[in-house]
Amino acid sequence: MQDYIDRLRALKAEAAGSVKDAEAQHKRGRLTAQERIDLLFDPGSFNEIDTLVMPRYDSYMGGKGSRLGDGVITGFGLVHGRQVFAAAQDATVMGGSLGEMHANKIVKAMNMALSYGCPFVALNDSGGARIQEGVDSLGGYARIFDANCESSGVIPQISVILGPCAGGAVYSPGLTDFIFMTENSYMFITGPEVVKSVMQENVSQEELGGGRIHATESGVAHFLSSDDRECLLKVRELLSYLPSNNQSDPPYIAPRDDPERRCPELEQLVPVDPHKPYDVRTVIASIVDDGRFLEIHELWAQNMVVGFARLDGFVVGLVANQPMSLAGTIDIKATHFIRICDAYNIPIITLQDVPGFLPGTSQEYGGIIRNGARLIYAYSEATVPKLMLILRKSYGGAYCVMSSKGLRGDLLYAWPNAELAVMGAAGAVNILFRNEVKSAADPKARSAELVSEYQEKFNNPYVAAARGLIDDVIEPRDSRRVLIRALHVTLTKRDRHVPKKHGISPM
């Protein structure tokens, strides 16, 4: 028996790779696939599968060959005590290139995650399709894409880009729920050489598809980290907010923070003057448990803030306008996040302080109508609890599209300084009473008088409260406990949608 055991150990050692391979990866500023797995999972909990898989051919044209495992580690283990499946591409084996058996291993792990209702994490570090295997490699990518689509909205899918990810390989991350990138990674459809050849444009890998570009410009990356270690710790943090699957609730953590705690600091954090900016993250930190907030898309479209936190131990998704950037005007950023929350049973809390949609030709040409419609569709379609708190401004169509009663918002609150109207008082007076103001003996005084009258009659939360369009006007310091009480009563919410095959989401 010992001879058999020795042979098995030798094969496993071969599959693990050499010290030289690890050193080469470290020189690139990256960890090995096994080191990444060890960081992601709870210590000693990972179980590898398909360790001894090999491609159909031991060697290829050019004399290159694969090794046991065929360049990807797949398996399952515990993250914060919950089962998670993963696939980690090994760049030391043929550049991490994807061949038939390499793809089969990933698809098998994905299908197991789907069958057992576990999150799936893909650690990408690959040169792309394995040229030597031709169409078998391309077929492998297609099977991965199909598995991504089948799992979408059923189990959380996370892509972590820790090296190159180019060509067709980028579509699998694009189909997943969240994408992490490091400063030392990149992803693009066509590389710099092709761009130069076809477009006569000189561009580096980092400028074309580096982690920072996708985190700040394209919005493809939800999170950006400085290195592998920081990135994988952030993945673990994200998983602590997500359920195992769409039939489970997100992990509950008993709060240390008092659910009845009042927040008098809010009355100083948010200026009464609707034109003065402030950082809405300070409001979020004041309201949520322990001030802990995991922001998503922190560097992209900063006029809106989205992310996860807890209220009285329950996971919630927060969508907030950010007055520090473009006055908190609305864009497309929140739509994908809202649909993720709805798919994974995470209540949505909207903190509204918004003057409207961002104006201008670039917005119109960029499809603001289509994108605004997508936001409406996401809020309307969501069947999870939807709570809203109006901090200051709620003007025009922006009021309608962000969790309003018309879009089946559950419980809506406003601070006493909130302004709910078609537009601001000054703008309304300028349109309605332009001629009267011009002809007045003292135009400035008459304008101020009319603005004050408009504020009193229309531009305040009490008119909306009188019509039942908000449920109550509350003091800012009571925001945390009011939202917690509203959350508790709405957690038992049931989907009452009319049965249908599916709606037609705006294109």
C-alpha cells in the first residue's frame, strides 16, 4: 500500500508546481493560484477536486506541455464558515491558458455550486484561449458563459481579475455579479497591438484595460485593490453580506449597536441649505450598525453611492445620492445594484437628496432616457422591502424613479427640511411669475416673497404627507431607529406580482 500512497503523493506534488514557478509569479507582483486559494478560504477548509485532470495530449506544437490539474485549481471550502466553490487559474501552467479540460473543470465546479446552492468565485489569471487546442478551447469558453447565465440570480458569482484577462475570456466576468481587479491586472477585448494595427492608436495595457481604468472610467470593475492579498480579503468581506443562494437570507450578525440609538449628529452633518454639499457617506455611517459600510463602485459615477451595510444585524443595500459630486444627480449606477439586492433577498434603503437627472447633450446622446427607464424598471420590479428617507431635495422625475410610492416603495420618510416638488422654489417662481417679478417695483423683494410663499404651500414634506405619498415626517436624529422598525415589519414581505413569463427590460 505504501508504494501506492507514495505514487499518489508524487502526483499531487507534481500538480502543485515547483518553487521556481512560484518565484516567477512573485516577480510579477502576483501570488500563485494556491496562495490565492489559501487567502480566500478559512484555514485548512479547502478541498480540491479534479487534481489529476490532464488535457487529451501531453504536449503540443512548439514542445510546450501542461501538467496535472491542467492549469486551474477547482474545489470548495469555507468562507466565514459557509460553503463556497472556486476556480483559480494557474498562470505558471501554459500562462493559465484555457483548454478543453481546463474549461471542463471550471464548468464542473460552477455546476456543483449551482446544484448545492453555494456562491462561486473565479480567480482569473490567464493568457486566454489555448491556441494549441483550437476550437476545443473556444467551446470551453462557451460552456463557461452558459453556466454563468444559468447561475445568474440564483447563486452569487464573483470574478476576481488578478492578472491578464483578454479576448473572449472577459465575457465570463461580465456575466457575473461583481468584478474585483488589482492595480496589477487588466482586461480588454482586443490588446494594444491590435488597437495600434487597426486604429493607429498607441496605448498601453494599463491605459486600455488596467484595473484603475475599469474602476474609474468604464465602471466594469466594482472594486479596485492594490494587490492580491488586499483584493482577496475584500472578496471575503463582500461574501459576508451575501446569502449562499436566492432561496436563503443574507447572514445575520447580532448587532453591538443599540437599535434605539438616536443620531443627533445628523442635524449638523446635513446643511439645511439645499445648495450646500456634504458627504452622504457620513450620513450612512451614522445610521448603520457600527458605522460599517461596504461601498461598491467607489471610484466610478461618484454622484451616487451604493453598497452594503447592516441595520440591527440584518443586511441592507443602500442607494444614496451624493451631493458632493454633480449635486447627486441620477445616473445608471444604481440599476445593477438594485437588481442584485432583489435577486438575493436584500432590503433596499434609498437615501434621497436629488435635484433631478444630469442634463446636457452628452447625457441625452448617451441614452439618459433609456438608462433612466432601466432604473425605474429595477425599482418597480424589486419585491424586497423598499424603504426611503428624503434628506433634503426630491425634485421632479427624480422623486418618481427612486423608490417612490408609485413604484411600490414600502415605507417612505422625510426630514422636516425636505423639499418635494416638481422643481426648486426659485426655479418654479422664475417660470410661473416671471412677468410679475419683472414688473414689480422691487423685483428681488417680490421674488423672495413668492419663493417663500411657494415653499410654504408646495415645497415641503407636509404636502406629500397629507396626500399619503410619504408615511411620516421624522426628526433626523430618529432616522436609525425609524428605519430599523420599518425594516423589521417589512422583512416578512411577500411577492404579489401578477404571474407572467417575464417583462421586457428597457434595452
